[in-house]
Amino acid sequence: MQPMRHHARFALLFAVALAACGGAGDAPSATSAGESRTSSRQPAADAPPSPPDVLVPARSALPPVSIERVFPALSFRQPVQMLQAPGDDSRWYVLEKTGRVYVFANRADVRAVELVLDLRDAVDARSEGGLLGMAFAPDFATSGRVYLSYTRRGSGAAPMQSVIARYLSRDGGRTLDPASRRELLVVDQPYVNHNGGGIGFGPDGLLYVALGDGGAAGDPHDHGQNTRTLLGAFLRLDVAGEGAYAIPRDNPFAGNPPCAGGQGARACPELYAWGLRNPWRWSFDRFTGRLWAGDVGQNAREEINVIERGGNYGWRWREGFLCYRPARDCPRDGLIDPVLDYRTGVDGHSITGGHVYRGAAIPGLHGHYVFGDFVSGRVWALVSEPDGRPGKRELAATGLNIPAFAEDHDGELYLLDFGGGIHRLRAAGPAP
């Protein structure tokens, strides 16, 4: 979504007018849902090593690619995510920004959808808020656990709150029981934009959460460089227990008290990485385990990052590779550079993070990170240029507003149109 930077751009993104953002000072703390604890789960560092892989493959192997409409009888209202449940390729789930979750059969001729959950009465879909993320527990088939990320109305200096909540499906994924809702984390938002909101389970079985810097423009409270807030960061949580969440013991600040309401007196133990403006759509490479994220820029650069534990990605000191504040001679030591940035207003306006392609239908695309731009509708593959530097090659100029990509269990890629349709990447001809 415009994860989104300008009010006019955001209006295009969500087809609403964004009022001027207000707010004074940092949001006050609030009581979180349950106490966090230190997890006894084995840290990710003890997971099996990832297979070797090239971070950015060469562009010479890229085949021609086209975008085709699929499930043509279906249309959704402001869809923002599409996903499948673990081990089940017979169905797709779609989230609408306004608060509804639908499921439909994974058949080309499907004509009907079923309502899984309606949260419109709870969700605050103003500005960039709404129902923004969904994740199935890795053991969903036995536990029935599903996690949702959404915004709701706050009060006072926190006009909006980001909520991570757990629900149970008691009928194999046809519906989610509203009465089963358990709030795991509540984060006060000082403004109503830059919410991030993506959630997903990593190869380590832990829940990752991406939150924007809290909104307005230019990160006025400098949340990106403040490790005592959960804003402008990736979080990593152990949600396997019955309580709210546990802190993985190898999180960078694991020994500190949890940050209730999103703020703390010390560095937040929930943090995994920080220095981000508004990470909008991110994914794990199923082959290497790397976490790829698109981070929406202010007005000069859109950027792609590989997120690492304990990494500082530079916002608001930097926007992409450029200095932002200060405008010159900004800090660089200890910061992780983007893999790639591109010019805002020239190549696109609002990056939508995608996936590393691991399917079989387009062999020459294997291993390339595929991403897009919400406003321009362009879709690119990340490539290695002849001089070794990362670059991008356009795969398609769709003319669509692309809020999200999706990956099926076979590794094939789809994209959503914010206007309602679903599309798929397909090979357009023989590889060059």
C-alpha cells in the first residue's frame, strides 16, 4: 500500500482522502495483552544451515514473462493479501483491507467465495490502516491457530493501534471463531499511516511482524533509530505457548523487559531489526531462508533489503543509499545497505515487496527476487548487472495497483490488483 508516503499517493492507493496527520509527542504506553516471557525454544542459529545460493542471479538468464488474469469470476474489495494454509493447496485465502477474510477453491472456474471472518466492526481502515496481515501457524492442521494483524481506533495521542491477535478455526479453515480471539500484542500508533502490518512465520517457527515508523512524514519522532520502540522495525516472537508471546532467547535485546504498548525504558526485546520506514510486503525465500523486504521511501528512493538479526537499516538517517536527515554527511557506520534502491517518481512511487521465484513454470526466473510498484504497476526481477552490481529488469508493465504478491505451495507467483482481480506470472515464450 502506499505504505506510502505522500497523502495524495495514499489517496490513490486506498481511494480515500488522507487528512493531514496530527499528533503530539510519542504515544503513551498501554498495557499489553498478557506478559511476555523468555522463550525456551532453540534459537534460529541452531537451525540447519541454508543451502548455498547466489544472492542476485545474472540478468542474462531471464525469460520473457507475462501477467494473466486468473479466477476471472472473482473480484474483491481492496484485497491486500492472498495465501494458502500449510500443506493445503486446494484453497486460497484473501484479506480485504476493510476487515473481511474470504476463502475460495483453487480452481480456474471457481465462481464463489466463502466468508471466513468479518472484522469490519473492529478494524479501523482509515488511511493506511485496516486488516493488513494473516499467518497460519505451522501446525495449523492440528492446532487450528491463525494470526491476524490489523489496526483499530485508539485515543488521545494514539489515534490508532496495531493489533496482533490469535484466532482458532474449529472447522478445518472454513471459518475463524470470533469468540476465540486472543490479543497478543497492541502497539500505539501516533498517526494513522505507516502501519506496516505484515506478519508471517519464519523457517525457525517464530512469528515475524513488520511495523512502520508510526507515520506522518519524515519520522518526526525518530522511531526508526530508537530501539526503545517497536515502530520502524521487524519483531520476532515465539507464540507457540498459551500466553501472549515469549521472547526468543537470541533476539538482540532478549534480556530486557517487554515493551508494553510499543514503548519501553530499555531496548525492546521483541526487536529483530530496525531502522525501517514502512516495510510493505516481505517474504522468506523458501530455499535459503533469507528474509526479503520492500521498504517504502519518503520522496526519493524505494528500497529492497535483506533483513538480518540485529540489523540497522538506516532510516531516518538514510533513505535508500541517500542521506535524508541530516541531508549531508549522515551516519553510515554500522548500517546495512539496501540490496537495491530505485528512484521515486521515475521508476515508480511505492514499492511492493515480493518473493524469490522458486517455481518450475518459468525456469529462467528461478532464484530471482520479483517485486513491484503499487502506483506504476511495474513488475521487476532483481538481477546482477555485468559489473556485478544489483540491478532490476522489468518483467511487465501491468497498469495495475499492486498491493501484494502471493506464492503457492509450488513456488509459482501471483499478484493482487487493489481494484479486485488476481493475476499470475507465466512464461511468455522460450527463454532467451
